[in-house]
Amino acid sequence: MSDNREQFRPDDHANEHFLLTSIVGSYPKPKWLNRVSDLADDPDSKFTDEHLHEAHDDACRVIVDEHERTGLDTVSDGEMRRNEMVEFFADRIDGYEFNGPVKVWGHNYFDKPSVVDDVEYAESWLVDEFEFTKDAASKPVKVPITGPYTLASWSFNEAYDDDAELSYALADLVNEEIEALVDAGARYIQIDEPALATTPDDHAIVGECLERIVAGLPDDVRIGLHVCYGDYSRIYPELLDYPIDEFDLELCNGDYEQIDVFTDPEFTTDLALGVVDVHTTDVESVEEIKENIKQGFKVVPPERLTVSPDCGVKLLPREVARQKIENMVTATREIEAELDAGEIDIEAPEVSAD
């Protein structure tokens, strides 16, 4: 993939060095939005789908503004219109149906969909969402989209010979959606494939899906792949063959115990490094985050590092999420200034001779 990162550097960026700051996707929803959603589902209330649509618009504006006030270089609407990362898309893809929730663990349930017929692309899933967010934002908008492998793996497959065949069919639909997003102006797309961490032996299936997803896309469209948790050594270095610009890792939660995995062989794509832990309400200090950012320099030079949270922050209290992101951006800008001043020594990663 081409070097398309510089397009996200703000015109008024204060430092010569530029570490792109971004957010993985989800963000805590305002409490009133959840209340409006409940009322819209209540046949005895006076709330309608039109009221809910207006509430989604308002929430989008609020979260975009919150992201921009933290100083993020690229923003999103925090997925205010989405309920769950598989359900949201399955509800918009012909060939899926829902038959009720299934227990995942404990008292947690997931409305796991079934693929009962050939999947087809009937209408756009995200273009309206993106266009509204783009109009509400003054900064570039990043669009997260659930990947085809996860859409297949986390569904009941009743129509295709195997999950690989279903994944490839879904990848073709994702390609159509991304082409529509690109036509609408999107230039930063994140493919979410959390299922890969649980079934890493299927990395070749994900690779073929990505080949289909990026087919025909312009070079200035930045494609990232987000995979959270798991043993990354089981998909490295194979992931280096993926046709993506950026690989997004959740490593802060594990105290960067796996960071050396990505130093041999040499990491050849850009790295989006999680530097705040989304599983704790403790807000990392600016100094702590600066040390976390430096972990990324063990893998890539500064011009190939993106700074982000480990994963989506939707399960955190909203104020905690905001403080984490704000500290993350402050730490990043301070690291950039220290790089400009020559105060940080960047050494090339050590690679074994084997």
C-alpha cells in the first residue's frame, strides 16, 4: 500500500514530527441516548423512530465535538447509531436473519444472526452515517467497519459450504461498501477483525478477504486492520503479507509483553499502537502514556506510528474515556516536540540473523 498518512497532518501542526492520533471506534453513548432508544422501542411511549433519528444526529454532533476538543487528528461519531458490531451490519445485509439471542457467557446474551441465503448488497450501510459525521466535523473522519471474517465467524452459517466461502462473499460486499464510502469522501477505513485473535490459524482466509476488500481502491485511501487481544505470535509474520497500510494492536492491557513479537522479522507496515487501557477506569498520566508511545519505537520509526487506545472505549464512563484520550493526545504532542529537539534516541529494532 502507498504512503497516505501525511494527508491527516493538520495544517497548523506545531511540530516537525507527526504521530497520527486516532480512536479505534466506539465511544460511550450519552445516557440520554440510551433512554431515547428505550422509549422509541416502547409502544406505549410517544417517541418515534423520527425522534430516535434526531437523537442519533445530536449525539453524533456531541461526540465529534468532544473528539475534536481532545485534539485528535482523526475523529469518528463514536458509533452512536450502532448497537453491536455484528448485529448492526447483519441487519443491513440481505441473506441474514435473526432468531433471538444466544447466551455468550454468564448472563450476557448476543443476538447472533443466521445466514440463511446468499448474502447480497442491497443498499449502503454507512454512507449516510459518514456523510453526516463529515459535515459535523472539521477534522478527517475515520470509518470503522466490521470485517467479513468476523461477520462470518460470529454468525450461524446455514447457506454456505463453510465459513471461508461465506467470508469471501461478505468481503466482496465490504468492497462495495468501501467504494461507496470512498465516493462520498472517506479516506481512512478501519477493518475490525476481532475473530482472528480467537482463530489465528485462519489468517490466510483473512488475507484473501483483505485482497478482495482493497481491490480497485485509490492509493490515497488508508486501510487499517484492528485485531484485539490474543497471541499475536500466531499471526506474525504472516500478517505482513496483508494489503493494508496499518496494523492496529491492543498491547497496553498486556503491559507490552508481546511487543518483541513484531521486531523479528522487520515490521514493514505502519503500526497503530494502543497506549491507553480500555479495560480499566484508571486514567493513565501523560508521563505513563509517553512511555507507552516509546514502546512503538521498538517496532517502527515515528513517521510510521499511529497512537490510539487499545480498542473501543464504549464500556468506560464517558468522562474517563475523554480524559484518557485527552492525555493520550497531550502525550503524543510532547513526544513529537522531544523528537524535534533530539531528546529521544530512536534505535533500529534488533533483528536476529536466523
